[in-house]
Amino acid sequence: MRAPEGWLALVLHLGRLAPPAPQPHHRRVARALLHEAAERHHGQLFPLANGDLVLLCRRAETTGEAGPWSGRRAQDPLLLPEALARLFGAQTADQEEIVSLWRLAVEADSFFAYAAGRLDAAGPPARQEAGPANDPEPVPPAEPLLDGFKALAATPGFAELVQRQTAALIVRAGGGKTSRLRPLFREIGFRLPALAARLPEAGEARADPYLFRHFARHLDRQMLAIIEAAWLREGPPGEALAMRGGRDALALHLNLTLETVLGSTFAHFARLCRAVALPVGVEVSLIEAVADGEAFARARAVLEPLGFALVLDGVSHLALALCRPQALAPDLLKLEWSQHLPGLGGAEQRAFAASLAALGPERVVLQRAETEAAVLWGLAHGIRRFQGRHVDAMLGAARMAVCPAAAGCTLSQCAERAGAATAPGRLLCRNLALLDAGAPKEGARGEPVA
């Protein structure tokens, strides 16, 4: 502070991120960026006990050096707050609260007040880390995870970890004055929280995308085995899983890795589905599709002749700002609902609207639509396809309005039974045909509007 001219103090407040953040990857990315800035601008990085990262550095033009960064606006540390807010602002209600910046020549008092506040705060000292690549939460090894999964898969009742969820299309009726629900497809998958409860390593694996992708291949094989077992036990294609083929069949959607789609197990499963005219959709994560474009193209070549839909899954509004998923030409794209979507403004909103228009709202499914606000936001943006707990409740209300046995059930019970993929979870339903249809046929007595 004897010569503060040109010195900056920047604080990234990771502790202000909305739970469950900050995640390990937030800390890794933040440390990498700020550590690099410290090296480039004669600075030092300080991790604090509350999770904050403090960078002290000088602007390049004040060093008097003609180094590789001198005079380049892109490397100006004054631009760091904007970049950091864009990276981490999605996890907080107010992007301006995530970063603080003080020019020490004129704002030293404010920075000292912050530092004094940290000294007064109770808590253990922050662990000093050697570099930005260090991870405070080590990734679990793959072998115990896979061994535990194989042991769990061999136990009775493992199939009860499977769940189903119905996506719905909201269609206009009555000259556009009312809306009605029409089931689109039924997604079958493992209940990951329940799986993690029985196999804690599975929950830990989700923190590492590479390990979870490796684990997902084993989930794929087990899911196809469960479906085939139900097929053989209960007749095609399994009453409890409610996958019936035919003209009015509801499409079955599965989350699969590209490796599984290109394998012999899936080829056998596809033959079974085609034998009973069961429509199928295969959902592939955007991350995997981008990571291996050649395998994605080969998967498309496998699915198109079968008439199976190819769906891009796990697409956030942030991903739309980084890539053009429409270039992959999916049949459907599943956009993840975020509480930050209604708050987009200015350039972000315009960029999102352009991406949505390029995709075509008719190809977008808003998933994780857990609230009425999510559905209303989607409708306001031209989206008509939804999946999530609020959709489950809407479909349940539609069934109960026409079901003769509805008096003995509650809405939550109807929704829970509709989500059960095995017989025990559906046991007390006295109208399985309506439950498995998802919603009453159009024109049914008392059919409610959305």
C-alpha cells in the first residue's frame, strides 16, 4: 500500500452462489482463471475460509513492460468481473453480487473494510492449495462403484429403482380459448436419488462427468435387461412397464450412451420393439453428442432406418449460448428449465430467442417443469411440450376428472402410481388402463383444461 497506483483487488464470492453450489467444478474453474490472471499481472491469489477467492494484481500497462499482454484489451484485469459474472452469475439471483472490484489507489478503505470483516468472521483458516488444478473433493475410484452396482443389480427388487415419467403436449382447443393435455412419450429411467441411497458411490460419481459417463454404460445394459425380462415374464412388452405397441401406443424414451446405441444389445432390443410396433425415442446427452460427433452420426444412421426418434438431452440455456445444437438436427431437444430463464434480459434474452427460433419451438421439450411458472414461461415462448412434476400433476388431475374410482385416491397418489414402473407401485390403482394411457382420450367426460 506504499505505492497503490495501478493495483487492483478483486474478490469472487463463491459463497454467494445458490445451493448446491459451489460445486467442485466451480472452484476448479474459478481458481484456474484467477491463478492465470495472477501470473499474468504480477499478482497473488488468496483462498479464504468462507470460499471467497481474492486476487491482488496490477494492470499490465502500469508495469512498464512490453510483455505479451501489454496493450491487449482482452487481457485487462478490469474485464475480469464481467467474465466471472457471466460464468458464475447463473447460480445467483444477482450477478453484481458475485464479484467485487476495488482500485486500491482510490478505494483502499473499502477493501480494508472487507478484509477486516473476514478477519472478524469465525471459521478455520482456508487450506492453502498449490495450484488451480488441485481438487478438494477427490473423485471416487471406478472399481468400487461398479462392483457395488453389480452386487446391487443382483438383489431382489432392483427393478423397483426404475421409474417412468410422461411428457405432454399442450394443444389449443375451443378456438384457442382453452388448452388440453395430450401425452407425448413416456421416459423410462432409474431413480438416481434412490439408487444413490442404496449405492452412495453412485451419488459421488455424478460429480465427475467422465466417471458418471462410464457408469451410465452399465446403467444402460441393466435397463435393457430389465425391460427384456419384463417382456418375457409378462408378455410384450411388459404390463408393469406399460410399454404396449400398436397404433395408439405411447412412445417409449430411454436415456442411452452412444456406445450402447451402437452395440448388439440395443440391436436386439430394437428388434423386439419393432415386432410389436412400439415407437421408441433415444435420448443422448448434448455433452456426449458434442464430445464424439462421429459416433453421434453413426447412431443417427442406426436409428433413422428403425424410425426411432433421436433426442438431445440435458441442454441448458447456457449451452445454447455456446453452441448450435440445431446443427445436429435432433428430432427433439430437451431444454432444462432454470429459475434464471425469466430473468434473462438484454443481449442474453435476444441471443436465447434467436437460438430458440433456430431450433424451432415445436422441437423443444421443456423438462424439469416442476412449477406452474415454468409451464407458463414455456407457453409464452412458444413451447408446447413439457415434462416434469407439474406436468405429472396436470395429467393426474385430468385422469381423476374422468376416473370412476377417483374418490378413493388423492392427486399425489395418482401421480406417484403413474410414475411407478413396476407392479408394486401400481398395485392399488383400480384403473390401470387409464393410468397407463397418461390422460383420458380427447372428448372424455369431464376432461379438464390445462
